[in-house]
Amino acid sequence: MTILCVRFQLPPVREAALPELLGLLEEFTPVVEALPPDGALADLRGAERYFGRDAVELASVIRVRALARYGVDCAIGAGPGPMLARVALRHARPGVTCAVPEDAVADFLAGKPVAALPGVGAATARTLDEYGLDTLGRVAAAPLSTLQRLIGAKAGRELREKASGIDRGRVVPNAVSRSLVTERAFGIDELDPGRHRRALLSAAEEIGSRLRAVEKVCRTLTLTVRYADRSSTTRSRTLREPTAHSADLTRAAYGMYEALGLQRARVRALALRAEGLTSAEQASHQLTFDPVDEKVRRVEEVADRVRAKFGPRAVVPGTLALACAPSRPTAA
């Protein structure tokens, strides 16, 4: 086991600490890939030889240092490759590293649901479930032609390889991209999709307003859904063009939310992160010649000026204003 997948237990207000925690990992290896908002991959092949310890032992040292220096605990998965380390992380908990044995990869994966593989979405999992391919063991045993017929030639081949434990990924060192993040937490674990959507609308409006205030646009929007059992799901979408337009950000957020198919999920919080920030002056905008779009953008500019003068709650979308309005008593 040479790859660690680390998820730091960072509250939203401390997400800015991620670069420092990545620096902690870089004390052991220079091959560290940031996974915002709270994770990273680390390739410890050289570190195992240098320190004379295996990846699981080094993971314990990393956990102790993170707690001692920053007061941050972490969950760690270890495996022969990045994909396997990510799968192991799903079964890890703070204080205990979950490791995939190199000589028992197939056995470790066999009973896992298809959705346990990184990159397998709800739609692909449902398609495979309909044909009885609900575990990775069954996917690995299925004929390649069957998988390719169900989900496509390339996707079918890659899925069968991953289900069989073949991990061709590698850790690519990178830097934490500049980003803006906002979170909407619910007072109780929320089941209502309508409230989920209103929270997303509010978050997208805030992200858009903050981007415009600093004259930036974003290329990627990431949605993180945190559930009642403390697990989470993260999805990212690259936008058609860099934007700070709240309507575009809201559509992207809604699209990612709908694709998750959460129906009756108990949601504790929703977070949106704008990534890949660049200067608004250098960004191009495709003209639509749509008078409605131009009108919305002019209204947005006016709303920004009002918020700058009277505060962020001075102008809010009508849907949010109605949701927050006190109910009127009815006549007896």
C-alpha cells in the first residue's frame, strides 16, 4: 500500500487551513494532490523506503501531527493506487486507517456497491442495478461486451478494470486552486427537496455576488452534500464559460443536485464552491442577443449596488423572500 487518501475533518469556517495541512503531507512526500475542499492524495513510495515505515504507519504519524499542530482529525484510506485509496477512505473513520491489502484487492472490492467507485454516478449505478450488476464483484465477472452495451465502450472497459482492482491512476501534484465557498446548514436534517433548492439558490446568489464584488469569474462549480450520518457527496461541473452570473451558477447547482437523485435523503448541509477563479476583465462572454438575459444582468448590477450600500440582505430573490416571510394569522 503506497497511496494515502486523506480527508481532514475541517469545519467550513476552517477550510482555509487546507494549504497548511497539505504542507504537513509534503513533509513526507512531494507527490501530493489536493482534493478541495478538505482532502488530498499522497504517494508514499519514496517515503516508505526513506522512513523505514509502511503507509499505514506513516498515516498514524500524519494523524497525530495534524491533531497536535492544528487540532484537526482526519480519516485516511490506504491502497496500492489512488482509486483504491479513495474506496478505502469510504470505510475509514477518524483514528483508524482503512487499508486495501495488495494481495486481496479483488476480495475487498467484490461486495462493494457499484457506486463505491469514484466517478460512478447515480444514473450509471441505476442502469447496472436494473441488470443485476449491483456489486463490483458481479461487474468484474460480467462479459465486457455486456458492460459496453449498457454504458458505452470506453466507460464499460474502464469500469470492468476498476471493478477487477486494476488501478491505472496516479497522484498528480498540484496546488489548491483559489476558490470561494459558502455553506447552507439546516437546523434539522432536512428531507424537503424544496428547501434544498432554496438553500442552493441562496448559496449561488451569495457566490455570484462575492465573485462580482472582487471582479472575478469561475470556471468550475462544486456541490458538496453533507448527510445526517456525516457522510458526504461531492460533484463538480465545468461551466460552459467562466461566469459570475448568479442565474448561470444557480442552473449549474440545480443540475448537479438533480443528478444526485436524493429524493428522501436526510441532508444536514449544502455547500457550493467556485473554483478556477480568473479576472472578469480577461473572460469572454458569448452574446446571446436575448433581451431577457440582458435585462437580468442589468437588474443584477443594480441589485449589487443596493447590496453594497444597504447590506447583503437588501435584495434577495422573490422565492427566498417568500420563504422567510412570517405567516399571516387567518381569521377564525
